[in-house]
Amino acid sequence: MKILGLLMATALAAFAAGETVLIQNADIYPVTGAPLKGGSLLIQDGKIAEIGARIPVPKGATVLEGKGLRVYPGWIDSGTQLGLEEIESIRETNDTGELGDFMPQLKALSAVNPDSEHFGVVRVNGITTAIALPGGGGRGGGGGQIIAGQAALLHTDGWTWEEMEINRSAAMVLNFPSAAGRGGRGGMPAELQDMFPNAANNGMDARRAVLDQIAKLNAFFDDARAYKKAKEANQPDFQKDLKLEAMLPVIEGKMPLAVNASRAAAIHDAIAWSEKQNVKIVIMQPREVAKAGPELKAKNIPVVLGRVLALPENEDSEYDEGYTQPLEAYKAGVKFALGTFTNEFVRDLPYQAATAVAYGLPHDEALKALTINPAQIWGAGSLIGSIEKGKLADLMVVDGDPMDVRTQIRHIFIKGKEITLSNKQIRLYERYMSRQ
Amino acid sequence: MKKLAIGILAALAPLGAETFVIQNATVMTEGSKGIFKGSVVVKDGKIADIGEKVMVPAGATIIEAGGLYLIPGIIDCHSHIAGSGGINEGSVSVSSMVNIKDIINPDDIAIYRALAGGVTTANILHGSANSIGGQTLPLKMRWGKSAEEMIFAGATPGIKFALGENPKRSGNPQGGRGAIGAIQIQARYPATRMGVEDVIREAFNQAKAYKAEWDAYDAAVAKGEHPIRPRTDLKLQALKEVLENKRYVHVHCYRADEILMMIRAADDNGFKVRTFQHVLEGYKVAKEIKEHGAGASTFSDWWAYKIEAIDAIPFNAALMAKKGIVVSLNSDDAELMRHLNTEAGKAMKYGGMNETEALAMVTINPAIQLGIDKTVGSIEVGKDADLVLYDGYPMSDFAKVTKVWIDGTQYFDRDKEVAAQAAKDAEKQQLLEKERSAQRPPSNRRPNQ
């Protein structure tokens, strides 16, 4: 994966604008190391070329005076429908949920609209990278998939989706079958299920349906392995199958499965299943993190937490359940990133993290959950997620704590290119401010 | 009504309220004293004194709040919590006869969660399925009290109107955000914005005739005559109250065209819109809203969830405020309701409100919009002791609510809440075990018998 990352970095650098920018006298927060107060950072060929106390101004470089400002790596949102969904309630603008149960060949990336207004909106709040997810609910059509397709890791800027790409196959999305509904959201809490064995959602029919789905899932993986064997045997009658072909990186352990599993029981089932199948997984939107924590830690499985600002799951849940999920993950020693899972909340990603800090998460851990952790979880740890020499220059220059709502962003760089701090909403604001 | 209200409050206040002093806090008053570091004295449920130095009344409890921030209780101008059995009477285009007051569920956990987010007062509105919806009222989040005891005594009642997608698509069972609750009814007039205007104008056409009938009757009675009493029409009665300025009109709206339509329909029929709610394109017609004299209660940064929210901008609140409109930020949502303080913070980020202007959008401004600013919305002597204590800068997400008082009674305390969690979990386990053993068949009996 590391090698793949480096190769991609080389490839991407070729696209990047050759602009050379020197940021001077700024406080540089690399996330992976101690802050450098009053330091310099050189951007060259789309990458971070140098970091130091003093860097001489290269010929032709633009100098950005950073006195009183701070530099951070750009934010990464680990769960969005950016580019895939424009208006939640309008089916025609929504390309997330396809039909079909097993659809590993679908790629979110090639359905990403680079001109979506959402990119401009989230960019100016520092979100430079996002995971765009296929599948899920909404009004995209299906939404009932087991394997929904390939999630893309992308930059929030680019003329085309190809230019935005970091990795079109960052993860395979799996909605793990569960009695509480696919992915284990909703339904009856596990501790009540034995008391209400005949409740509609938890009756024998539902259990049988789950077992049936898991059997189908296993059969699909068996097919993929048989396909791999046949392909490697190079038999003359071998025929390419797009679905099974797409599964090869998964069964070879090169592509993780992003597994939607909410409750502890569903998480446990998903982990047990992944061990049997010998595949890498990332748990998406777990809600019973404290309960599942020890097992996640023991098996070294990372998680993407959903919105911190979310209502408690049950009526009798603690009022701060959502606020404390990141703290629970941290206490359990589980590697975690954050996702907002709804386009209109992507720009609030840093504020979601700040709420976790209010409820006990160390400040540095919140920063990591939006930067280096997701970079590593999505296999791009050598490319993005921190300020280090050789990484892509995905940066924000800000006038305060970047998770504080009072802080203003002064400059954004994506792949070394300075982003115009404007979007449709800012233009409307300026236009109507001038109305007499 | 006002006198009665004061009487009721005076009778209620001493029950749970003690005399106490919060000292060394950074107090963001939203009143004439601005922001200062010092004390707030609470007595009989009211704010008795504020200042850098105060006289501590004999026997007063001291609450040390060094490093903490005290703000007025948050007021949510648009909420749908605490409604039982649905808040959308979507079967008719004009449902002004129904009243949220009749369906308040004081046990809705959303009340407690809002309280834990610093909300002390919320305007509970009917849904938006109708051009003219049901009657509304503000509640105080007096968790643990009855529905009647939660009602904000003396507040002018309201009525919900709705424009745009929701009233015109109410017949569509798809619903969607904004169309609260499951709406599964037959297609119903209106189906367009034109029809929405017609429904509103026609309703006031009838209401004015109804009012004229009653005015004639009242005048005749005043002259000592004995006319036949007109029939009371509960639907038109509420609109008659609007025409008499006894009931506030809160209008759900999104687009600039429909906002302007509503202003003109109100002008033509001789009533005022008290607040435009959501009003995501209010920034486009700020001039007209200002001239009409309406307030605006909006979201900070929600957008793109439906087509009429496509031109929403996070600068809406600040722009309207700069153009002279009284602006508040509301939730419309049990989750968002828990952090309106940080929604206010966004008014600083988007559009450069200063901290007093920003915090006003969830405190004194909604109080003005609801006509309750004489008793709540700021920390000033004589006002209700509705107070929220934060452990950090209150409009930053890094802060959390630690204590909340309503009428001088403490309704939320994070320390107590956290301390009680283990006991609550144990109680739950006990109850579950009890239920399990009750369900288990006796061991001497075979299950199939």
C-alpha cells in the first residue's frame, strides 16, 4: 500500500501546478509532530518541499507572510456523498444508491460531478479531501445493497474527477447484514432482543433473513476466490467477470472493506466474519464504541465515527452519547477518523470534532481524527494528512484554532494550488449585500 | 392575562427556587450591562442583582464560577419537540382550529436533551403541511413538571403559516425533511405557490367577514341592544385574533418570491407577520421584511436538503441583521436544538457579527420575536432567572453546558447527571432482570404444556 501511495504521489505531482509558494513566520502544526513556531514552509510542484525555521526565498516564489497565522494540514471527511448528491430530496440529483445486492464493480469516483456546488462550499472551510461513498440510504434509488461499490478518496478541487482522484478504490462498501437492519442501525437494542423474541423486527423470520444474506455474502466471496483461481490458471475458456474482477483486491487484502455496522453485536459479527474471510475492514458509523472497543483494539480494526452531533440512539441513552463516542474510541485505543455522512454537514466537520473535545477527547486526538488517522485508514498516509516534507501540499492557513468557529481561514492549498476563497454562497452574499 | 401570569409565576417561583449568587463568572448579559466579570444574584426565581460587586443576601448559596461563562437561557423560536401524536394536521389546507397546547407531552426526552443544551424556552410550532396551520405557544423547559406547568405564562400565542414546498406537496406521501411526521393523505388543494397564496387570502376574506359580524354584534351589545349572537367558528376565531393583533403569525418559508407574496397578502388584509421562519432566502428580500416589520428566524447553515433550500447561504442571519431585521437562529430539530449556542457562533464566522450580536440571535432576539423580552432573553435585574453556565466560551464547540436554571430552579447539572449514570444503568439492569425472570417459565413446567 505504501508503495502504491508513493507511486500515486509521483503521478499526481505531474498534474499539479508548478507554483512555488513560501509561507513565512507562521506557526506550523504538522499534526504528526511538535508545532514549529514562526517557521517557514515551501510549496513546490504541488508538494511540501521543505519545512524549517528559515528558508531562503527561492527565485520566482510567491511569499506569503504568515505572522500571527497558523498552518495545518487540510481536513479529511471520511464519509460523504460529495459530488454524488446535490439536493438530498431530488432523486435526479442523487447517484449514491444503486440497485442490486452485490455491486462491487461500481465506482463512486466516475459519478462525481466536479462542478457540484458542495465542493466550493466545503473547500472554504478547510475540507481538502473526502471519501465519497456509494450506497447508503437517501433517495438514490436502491440503498438495499449488501456490497454497494467502491468508495473514492478524492480532493475537493479539480477540473475533472480524474484530477480530483487520490484513490478511486479506497475501500469496498459493505452493509453488513444484521437483525437490526443492514449495518445494524436502528432496531431493538441487543439487551432487549431475548425478551421480545417475536417482535416484528427481531423475530425468527428476520434472523433467518440475516443468515440467508450472510450465506449469500459468503457464497459471493467463494465465487470471487474461484474466479481468482480460474484467472490465475489462465484457462482458455476463462471469461472476464466485472463483478468478481472488482473483488480481487478485496480478497487479496489490498483493498479494505468499509463495513457499516452500528451496534456492538453487528460489529462483533462483522469482525468474526472478516477473520473467516481473511479480509481487511474498517467499521463505519459504529454507535456502541465503548462495548465494541476492546475487540476493535485487539484486532487492530480502525473505525470511522459518524456525526458527533447526533441524537442518542435510544430514549434512555445518556444525553451526551454522541458527544462522547470519540472519547470512548480513544480510551479503548481504537484508531478512529470522523465522517459527517451528509453533504450539508461536511463543512461542520471541525466543529463536530471540537464537540468531542468539549466532552473529554484530547485536542491533539481530535486533530488527528480529521487528518493523519483517515489518511492512514484510507491507505494514503504517505501522501496526505500531515505537514511533512514530500507530502502533497494540502494546507490551510488560519488565524486561530481551526476547530473553533471564531477562526477564519485565510488561505487554502490543494496539491499546492491556492484555492480561491469563494463559492456560490459567498457570491450570493456579496450580491445581496449590495442591494439598496 | 399579564397580571394573571405574574401572579402564577410569583406563586410558582418560591417552590423550587432558592436564593443564590453565581460569582466570578464572565457574564454575557445581552442587556444594558454588556459583558462583565462578576456576580449574578438570584432571589425568588428572578435576577435580583448583577454586577462586578454585589451584596450577598443572607443565607444565599454561593456558586463559584471562576473561569466559567454565564449566558441567558437559550430561546428556540422554532421547535417541534414535546408534541404527542403528530404535530401536523395535514388533512385540511387551513387548520387554524387545532392547537399544539392540547398535545404537549411533558415526558418527551427531547425536552431534557434541549435543557442539557442550554435551552430554557422553546416556541412549539404546528407542522408545515398547511398554508395556515395550527396554533402554537412557547414553553419553558421545566423538565419534570406537567404540560400545563411548562406553558410560558402570559406569552402571546401564535399560529403557524407555511409557504412553498411543504403545503403544496402535502398530498405526497414521500414527505421529506420539513414535512414533519408521516403525511399520507389524499391530494389536497393547493398544489402550487399560487394556490398557497389563494388559500391564505381566502381564509382572511372569510375571517374579515367573520370579524365584521362579531364587531357589529359587540357594538350593538355595547349600545345596550340585544342582537342575536353570531356562531363561534373555531377556525376563523384564531384568524380574527390575528387581525386583532392578539395572535402572532409565524410563517414557514424559504424562497424570496413567497416571502414577498406573504408580506403583500398580510398588508392587503391588515395584519402583520410576526416572524418569518427558516426564511432561507430572506437575505434577498431583507428590505421588504424590514419595511413590513417582521422578524426573521433562520438556520445558520442548513442547505441543499431540498430544492427550495438551494440558494440558502450561511450569511443569511448576518445579512438580515445588518439590514436592520431582528434575527434569531432556530433549530426545527431535536438534535440541532441542543447546540444553538454554536449556531450563534457561526454568525460571527459567516458575516462578521460581533459576539453580542451573535449571542442575541439565540437569546434576546427570539425573546423579542415571541414578545417575551420583558421577562426573559437577557440577564437583567427583574427578569426571570433563566441562566446557563458553560465551562468555556459559550459560542465555541469546545464548551459544554454545566448548569441550567429556569426561574431560579436548577433543572440541569452535568456533574449530577454524570454521577447518576452508574446508578441509572444499574437500575435498568435490575428492571431488565426482573422482566426476564417474570417471563421465564417456572422450571417445573415444560414450555410446551
